[in-house]
Amino acid sequence: MSIEARMQSLNERHRELDNALNEEISYPAFDEDRVQDLKRRKLAIKDELEQLKTKVPN
């Protein structure tokens, strides 16, 4: 998988996690553990994306 394809896949996954997070917090009694897990996973993806950006030639 090329770096660009990996970045595209990560961006898509990040959007999916963001949607799941927004859905979860829309409930009055949302699961705080799930929210924290989703946030951790989003941050890990963001970190990987930032690392990959340094490897892509401009």
C-alpha cells in the first residue's frame, strides 16, 4: 500500500470514528469509557497521519 493510499484509508477511518464519537455523545447517558476509547483511537490515527505527511514529497 502506498503512503498516499494509507493516508486516505486513515482519513476515512478518522471520519468514521468522529461520526461514532458524535453519535455516542448525543445520548443523554453516553458511555464515557467508549468516548475515551474513540478519542484515543482518533488521536492515534492523527499521529500516524502526521508522521506519514513528513514522508510524502511535496
